[in-house]
Amino acid sequence: MTPKDVIKFAKEQDIKMIDLRFIDLPGMWQHFSIPTDQLTEETFEEGLGFDGSSLRGWKGINESDMLVIPDPTTARIDPFYEVPTLVLICDIAQPDTLAPYARDPRQIAKKAINYLKSTGIADTAFFGPEAEFFIFDDVRYEQNSAGGFYQIDSDEATWNTGRHEGGNNLGYKPRHKEGYFPTLPTDGLHDIRTEMCLELQKIGITVERQHHEVSTAGQGEIGIRFNTLLKMADDLMWFKYIVKNVARRHNKTVTFMPKPIFGDNGSGMHTHMSLWKDNEPLFAGDKYAGLSQMGLHYIGGILQHAQSNCAFTNPSTNSYKRLVPGFEAPVKLAYSYRNRSAAVRIPNSGPNPKAKRMEFRTPDPSSNPYLAFAALLMAGIDGVLNKKEPGDPLEKDIYGLSPQEAAGIPSVPATLDESLECLRKSHEYLLKGDVFSKEMVEAWIGYKYDTEIRPLQQRPAPYEFHLYYDV
């Protein structure tokens, strides 16, 4: 839509409010609303002012004036508000110059696309993330000076097979690592996931499939169709929003935490990528697994920069509870055809060259999609420009390698602070084309240390009492 189209559409649909949404640095949607009559064509050019000082990772109170500039192409009707409301996703700009705000993740994603075009390599980057999640029935957590705990529960969790459920425990609860594809009655959340799919389709997001995932306690996946980088990041924000709010309708709660359950699989966000130019796919060829030389070089860039990229693709301390051997999350930086134990997989996509792509299996859904996709694209571009060879493919089950064999394969960082230090040492590839700024990289590292790593380091964990109380 154009700005004029949006205003006309709002009148035709009897829209009462306009919800202006934008994303903070860690990756959460923020918003404020205006009456429909306050939206004019000039709003899409001049923006609306707001105070950005209280947003996580943004400016201080002494330089807090910011602008939201709505993107008319993102207009969608919200499916949950009681009053008819049209949502517009916004970019953030400086009020004096209208220049893009350097810490706005959506602006960074747009700059990554423009940089790709400027290199002449390609004009389009397609992304297809698979964001897994858990549907729980109850979650409680607390941390204070005298104690801390978390408690999650699910009616279909294997730990509840012995629970008294009003004298009517039916026992259909997936065992650990046995939740993949069961039918009713074991898959008790099928109808809720279907409702999520229907709401996604109502706003124009194409759903390809839905199913129960491997873990017990309500792990699910809904596959949505790939899209261009910026549109996919927008769609993923809508995806999280709809999945969470449909669950809330049913008095349930959804989390995209990578590893909320000890002893079972976590939630990943396997991310499929391909480059196109002039409507032609560039990753199909006659090299390994049907890839082109460009596709192999792109993989070379992904593998070379994976350790620093993890600061964006796996940006939580909880991310590294998932990235451990034995739970399907790939920790070894190798590539392979079809092999799901490798960090980079080339799917068996059949003879159609348009389906040829690579899949990076390390990311998780705690990431900010705009930053994660932009960082991945910059790594891939760097591999193509510098003709980075990915080395030999590894077609063995990596989880079954001997310690001697495994030691020779690079690994992802073991903790968030390790990944941040990798980013601190190696981020020049992100600065090309002024996509990421040095100030932005430093702000990201500082934010993660100040608000996540150090506070966690200062607090005793419940398991430490089990280990150390009687020392």
C-alpha cells in the first residue's frame, strides 16, 4: 500500500485506532496508538515524535527525542484488539535530520539489503526461519535477595504421568525426546496450533505446516513460507505475537526461550537462506549437493563468522543451555548434505533450482530477527566477495564422532560472553556499507554484559545449593 491507500483502507474498514510498532534492541515489539484521524499522508514522511529514553539499549534521557516513521507496506489489522485497529510497523529516525537511527534493528536490516545490492552479487536475499516454541499451562519465577526459583508446568508433560488430575489422569503425555509427530490424544495441543495457523493466514502470512516438536511439555512448530529479509523479519515478529496471544486466549502461555526444560530438546530457529538476482536463483549449480560456487562461498562466510554471529543469532545466556551435544542442536561448525548434525545443512530440495538453499541450524528464536538476519547476510556476502571456501563437507553423524575426531572441528562458543568476545575481536565484516556501526556493536556488547551476563553471574542458582550447600 501507499500512504494514500492505507488511509483509504482504514476508512473502508472502519478502523478506530492506528497502532505504531517498532522493535527495541533486544528484539521485543514496542508500540503506541493514535486515533485514525491523526494519521495523514505527511505522517509517513515526517514521522511522529516520541521519547526513546526508556527503551532497552537505546539513547539516554539527555538525547531521547526520536521519530517513528510508519512503513505503509506493513499495514495489517490486529486480530486481538477489541477496538478495530490497524498496525503499522515503523522505522526509527533522528528528529533533526530524518537520518536512520543507528541502533534501530529494522534500519540495520534495510541497510544490509542495500549493501547486498551495491555489491552486484544479488538483489534479493530470501530467509526462511523455523522458530520453535513451547506451550505451557503455568509458569512461575522469582528472584530476590533471599531466594530464587522457576517452575513450569504442562498438562502434557511426561513428569506429570503420576499427578492426581481430579482422579482422571489419562496418561497421554509425550516422553522425553518422543514428542515428534504424535496424533491425538497424545498431541493435545493440535487445535490450538491450528488456530494459530488460521490467525496467521488471516493477516496474509502463508502457513506451510504445523506439528508437535520433539520435546515433551507442549513443544510445537509452525512452518511459515520464506520471504525477503526485511519482510521475513516483520513476519517473524507477527508470528511470535500471534502465537503468544492465541495461547493466551486459551489461558496458556508460550515461550520462545531456547532451553526452558532440563533434559529435553530446546527450541531452535533453523534458518534457510538463498540469494537471487533478476528473479533467478544463484545457489543452484553443479558443485557439492547441487550448489553453485557462490552457494559454497556463502556457506564459507557463514562458517567463518559463525562464532561472532552467535552474539546475534544466539543472544541469550539461555541459548547456550541448548547448544550442548546430545539434543540435536548443532555445535560443530561443519556443513553437509541432508545431515542434521552439522551446523550448516544443504537440504535435499529436489531438482527445482529455485528451491536450492542452505540451512544454518545454530540460531534460536530468542534472537532479534532484524539483527540476526542482517548479520548472517553480511557473513555470507563476505564469504562470496572473498571467495571463502568452506572446506570439505562432513557427512558423518557428528554426534557419534570420537573425541579425537570431534576435537578437530571448530565449535560454536560455549557461553554468551564467549560469543560476545568473538564479536568484539571480529566484526569488521559487519561494518561494511555502514550496515552495523562500531558504536552499535559496542552498545550491543555493553548491553548484554550489563543487563544479562553480570547480573546472572552475581546470583546463586538453585542447583548450586544442591552442589555446595554442605561444603
